[in-house]
Amino acid sequence: MRTKTTTTRPRFLPPVLPLALLVACGDTGNRSATGAAGTLDGPDVIVNAVTEEVFTVGSATGNDWDTFGSVSSVHFDAQANLHIFDSQAAQILVVGPEGSLIRAVGGQGEGPGEFGDVIRVIVGRDGSYTVMGFMQIDLLEPDGEFVRRITLDPMTTGLVMADVALPDGRLVGHFRRLGDDDEQSGEGVPIHLFPLDATEPELLYTAWELPEEAEDETSFSRTSEGGILTRMAAGRAFEPRLDFDVLTDGRLALIDSIGYRVKLIGLDGGVTGAIERPIAPLPVTAAIMEAERDRYRDREARILESATRLNAQIEQEGVEERTFADEVPVLFGLKVDWNDRIWVDRRGPTGDDDGPTDIVAPDGDYIGTLPPEGLRTPDAFGPDGLLAYIERDEMDVPTVRVVRLVALEPEG
């Protein structure tokens, strides 16, 4: 297996940007840094990722198992098996460490073990499945055997929107009942724990958010066919991004700030620590606004396309209704790898997700920064340094590429 230093990112970078923006972005971190190199208070320490290719799956032939319709998510289990959720085919393909198919789970339908209107799939480290839908949550064993279904009613049990699960299986995410106007108090965004035993969700933490704008809300209602109608406001660009992932001890690593601050949230909802760097947010300029308008138009098109495959209708305001915050928050997202290192994505010079990526430990140890043109935070982390990326090849065929992170080498 050939080892290489990765110098390109799977995501597309924007065209060459004005020099003033690039200089502003680069100066933001270094000008504020007053501490020693190699610390959170110091300047970026650039590291390059040494990786090796493991396998790539994705076929254009139309008759192979890896002819994907739409790859929505990927997950690894503890045996290094890769679980690929194809939302168009409504099935999960389990791929072994060498890239061969082990089994397919699910498929279109409404019976036990079949999937319909799936929002997302969560895969446990043991390979078990929590399949989230608008009206139900299905639980499956690692071999794909159906365990039970939790039926949801948006008016009573409420809508459950979760992306991650605690080690004990409880889901972490957002909760709302249709018609329940006091769920959002205006004091922040509530994050709930969802037991899978039909008991009430438990409020874990209320994340910070900017004060709401008038009539800037998303509403849900039923359609005449029994589905969900979602009306989405154009919203305010550059709201502080709320993102979180789970550490192996059950704590959340969470971002919800304009500045550089990663909070660590305990199972009791308390903040047990914070990881901070002296990097200031960028002021929102006319060039940044125009770049964001272009991204919003692209997102609108993708939302409408995905909605046609679900029992849902989505209406979203046009770009002319988009408003803007005064500053671009420093952070865009985060993920936790299998070694509990936190990969913190910083925004780029136009506010997109094309900035550098910091790698830090929960105790505040600064490991280094991947440059914008280097390795990207993957769509899924796995054991032994495995990383999975959802991509498209030169013929626009959906693929999943798996690499192994061998080392992080200081630049120069």
C-alpha cells in the first residue's frame, strides 16, 4: 500500500479570492496570537496529513452493488466495517475492511426492517442501527434484524431530530411538538436527550444563539396526504453555528459562539471545560454577502431535490429575503475521532467551510492545524485511523473513498 502526503481536499474550494480577503483571513489568527507556538494561544502550527488509500467504492455500470443512488451518510463500526446509507435505494450497505460487500440492510417498504421516509441513520460502534424517520424510529441489530419500531406523532410525541447517540444509546438532538409554541423560549436552542423507552425527552443543555429576528421561524404542519409541510424562512446568514459530537465518556464537544470556543458539556448539562483560541471573527463585507447569496441559492436547489424523495413538502424563501449578521463566526463545525481528538473546522475568507482545521484534545492540548488545501474533516471516522469521504468522481458518480491517517507531520 503506497503511503502519501495528502495535499488536496475532497470538497471543492472556491475560485481564487481577492487578495485582501485572503490576507485578512490569514492575519486574523496570527495577529491575535500572543502565546508560544504549539499552544492554543499561539499561532497556527501547520501539520500535513500522511495517508494511505484503503479502498473506493462506487460504480457507474448500473448492475453492481455499489451503484449508489444518493449516499446520505457513512459510519464505521468497531470492526472497521463501513455502513453506507443510500437514501435513494433506502438501504444500508455494509462494506468490509477490504472494500467488499458483507450485506445489505433495509430497502423500500413499510414492514419490519424496511425503510421509508428516512431522515438519517445512526450506527453504533457495535454495528446496531437507529433509523430516524418523520413518523418513526426503527431499531435494528448489527446483523440487520429488526428489533422494534417507535411510532412518532408530531402533535403528541413530537418530532425528533438527532444526529448522534450517547454510548448508552440515548439520542442527542432537537425536539419539537407541532403547535407547541413555548418550546423555543427565545433564550437559546434546547438540546435534548431522547431515551428509547418511550419516556419523555430530557433537556440537557440550552445552546446560545443571537436574538431572533421578526418572522424568522421555521414552521411545521401536516399535508392532506399525511406528510409534513415545512415552511422555512430565508434566515440570517452567519448565525453562530450550533454543532456537537460525543466523546467516549458521554460528554458533548459543542460550538455555539461567534468567537473560537469549544464547550465540553457533561451528562448533567454543566459546562465542564472550554477550548479557546484568540482568533477574532471577520466583519461581514459586501463581497462576503455576495458569496453567501450564491451558496444559499445552491442550498435551496439541494433542499428541493431531497424533499422530492421524502414524504415531505418544503417551502423556502428566496435569497432576496436573506439577512446578515455583523460578523462571520470563527468556527463552522466539529467532529470527534475515535481517539477523542476534536477536529474543529474554521470558516474561510468568505464565510464558507473552506478554512483550516484545528485538531485539539479535550484537555486543551493543541495538536496542530491542517491547512485549507490539506486533508478535510471526513464524513466518518473509524478505528485505526480510518476516514471515509462521500465524493463524486469525474463522471459525477457517487463514490465513497476510505483512507487511513498514518501520521500528522509538522510542515517544513
